[in-house]
Amino acid sequence: MTILNSVLPNHILNAKLAKDVWGLLRVHYQGNDNIWQHYLLECLFTTTFCNLDSIEPQIAEVMLISHQLTDIGFSIIDQLLASMIRIKLPEL
């Protein structure tokens, strides 16, 4: 069980809606969208696929990163995403 930091309630005391609480918690633990965007882009560009593991979960991970970027307003077009996945595929 995780116990919330005692300072945390100060960050959410003025929140009126659950959506606001979740937004404040996200910023508290992940940083603002610029920091999170930088981290996700780094993951997207540096993630490599391993031919020893099943390829489907690895593709799903890249897709998840893309969806997370879209959620914070940094959309990755499908053509770019498909190209990135194709480049990451291990040689046969």
C-alpha cells in the first residue's frame, strides 16, 4: 500500500472536481506537460526493439507512448509512427 506524502494535500485543497485533483496529482508526480513531453519523446525516439522478445508488446509500448503524447497535445501522425516502428523492427 502506498501512503501519500503529507505535503500532497496542500496541492489539491482548492480542487473542486476529481478531474482537477487528477491533473494536479499528475503535475505533482510527472511534472508539467513540457517535462513529460520531453521524456515521452526521448522514450519514443530511443526505444529499440529486441528480437529475443515478442514484437507485439514492444509495438504496443511505442503506441502507448504515442497516445500519451497525443493526450498532452503533441500528436504523432500515423505515417511517422508507422515509419518509426518499421525502423525499430529487428533484422530478420
